[in-house]
Amino acid sequence: MELLMSLKLIKASPSFGGTEILISYPVLSVAKTMDEEVKRELGITNNLLRLLVGLEDLNEILII
């Protein structure tokens, strides 16, 4: 969680729906209600982060 809060360019998001760079922590979002066995079968662990590479203009990224 500390890593997610320290990011400046990448926004933490519970789901991917936009075109910007996003990151999510599945354990607290999509997998929150999943059975532990199902999470294990899917490879969802407590240290898993999902990153979506967005469509930002390079100049927008370089400004940050």
C-alpha cells in the first residue's frame, strides 16, 4: 500500500476503465471477496500489482 501511495505519475485505481496509466492492488479490489483457494489458483498474491500502460502523450509524462 505504501508503494501505491508514493506514486506520482501512476494513479491507483480499483479497476481499469480509462486510457491513462493506472495501477491496482487486486487483493483489495477484484479479488477481495474471492476464496483463498481460488486466488491461489489464479496466482493472486498479497504482493501482486496490476499495471495498465496508458495512452498519455510523451510530453505529459516528461513534465511530471
